Amino acid sequence: MKSKRSEIINALKAADGKAISGEDLGRELGISRTMVCKYIKSLRDDNYEILSAPKKGYVLKSVPKLLYPDEILSGLKTTLFGKNIVYYEEANSSNDIAKKDALAAEEGTIVVVEQQTGGRGRLGRRWASPKGGIWFSTILKPRISLEKTSRLTLTFGLSVVKTIRMYGIDAKIKWPNDVLINGKKVSGILTEVEAEVDAVEFVVIGIGINVNMSLKDIPEDLRENSTTLRDETGKTFDRVEFLQKLLYEMEQDYIRFSTQPFSDIINEIVSLSDTIGKDVTVTMPNRIVSGVVVGISKTGALLLKRNDGAVEEIIAGRCLYSKK
Ligand code: BTN
């Protein structure tokens, strides 16, 4: 739901550098001029640069470059994803906060953290999360069985890839859910689930994207084979706009996931796959297999042609490309 604060921001943005009086703002929003004054003060406290032009009104000069909920909400085109936003400038891990709040939270709530001090990756690894990236978790309550949750991760990997590609960048998916640019990882997804025997209670989809930062901002031991959007393009991205686009893609893909055969999503993943045709080694809890990837099945499993010629379906595992 849009707050009065974000409605004021929208109205000031729509004025496009022209002054808008407190009286007009109040009328537009159905609040008193005194309340308008209070909201303007609280926006200034949060580093919105708002000038008061005598006898004319307020002019928005600049907005803070942070992922403030009001900023995300103003211009967000979704109805579910991000309709509630929990925001921290610093926290241990957005997934931890989301898991703690998930039972009481509405589906589609997101937790956004500007800087994570204990960011977590898959398989117990650390995830470097300095300022400048996008680190957030989405709480979902799908009516699916436990074994189908990995399909959600694949689906949202696709959403991330498509969003990056909107900026003219050739992003691809490395099975199961890494996002690569020029063979280097720019984003990862950590999905965590709470489930009864056969029904999922909630799923937390944690997404990390290396955006306006350089590899130098990441500890040396976590840099291997990684990259950032800024390092790849030399540009600085509007993270609010990026997150708005991503949440929209995620919502569209979640609707497709819930209403259409999963094979439709798989076909798109296959067309943007970096992994098909690669020589790989896949590590599973009880064994390691090597071979060449010949496809991704309709259920999202990796189709690996082993060195003995047999094709094996691998549902989950850590996939490493073999060095040439
Ligand atoms: C991986 O590729 O290993 C998954 C990385 C997932 C990182 C994100 S950042 C937001 C969310 N919070 C975390 O602690 N981890 C995920």
C-alpha cells in the first residue's frame, strides 16, 4: 500500500522541478497543510533535498540513493511482490529476518538490506554484501509440495537474468541458479523453506545482485569468478529502478509458475542457459559425476551425458565447469 509519504514523493516528482504548494499537496492527498509540513520534514531528515520556494511551494531537488521503501513503492507496478517492504540500512542477513517474520507476514513481503554483515550463500558459504548491491528476500506462501520449491528458485533466476538483459547486458543462467555475465557470477539465489510433511508453509527467496560496487569491495577469498554490473559496464545503476523492474518480472514469472505448465518456464531458461554444452562436474551429497550437459528437463533437472555415454537426470547439486 502506498503511504502518504510516498504519495508526496510522487506528487513532487510529477511536478518535475516546478514548485508545488503545501495547500495543493494537502488537497491532492486529503491531508492538512500542517501534515504536509511534517511529511516534508521527515523526508528531509531522510536526505530528500526539498527546497521551499517563498510563496510558491516545495521543489524536489534530489532523492537519496538508497533503497528506501517509499522510493521502491513510488513507481512499483506489482500488486503482490513488494506490497510490504521491511528495510534495514544494516543487518546480518535479509533471509534471517524474513524467516523470523514469515509466518505472520503477508505473501509478497520483501526484506531489503542496504548492507549485510552476515550474508549467506548456498551450501553454507559466505556471501559478501557491501553497500551498493541489492540484497533482499521475498516471503512467499505457495501451495506446492516441498520437492517443487527448487522450481521456484529456477524461475526467479530467470527473472533476474531477464531484468539484467533489459539493460542490454548479455546475462545467462548457470544451472541451477547462478546468474553470469561473461562467464562470471553477478547474482545468486538462496531459497529457504519451512514445510510440514507435504505442504510448504513459506518459502524465503533471498536474492543477491552485485550492482554498484567493484570486486575490490568484496573480500579477496570471495572474489573468485565473480563480477559486478558496474565492473562489467563501467556504469552506475539506479538500484531503485532495477529492483522495481525485477519485482515486476518476479511477479509475472510467479503468475506463470502458478498457472502454466512449468515446461514454458524451462523453455525460456534453456534459451538463456550458459550451462548447456559445457563440460561439468556435479557434486551431490553422496557422489560426484562428470560429463557434458545436454539439456535441462521439463522439471528443471540437469541432463548430463556422462563419460560412459549414459544420460543422467540430476535434480540438485553443485555444478562446476571443467577447466579447459
Ligand atoms: C549463492 O549463490 O550462493 C546464493 C547467494 C544469495 C545471497 C542473498 S543476498 C540476500 C539474501 N540474504 C542472504 O543472507 N543471502 C541471500
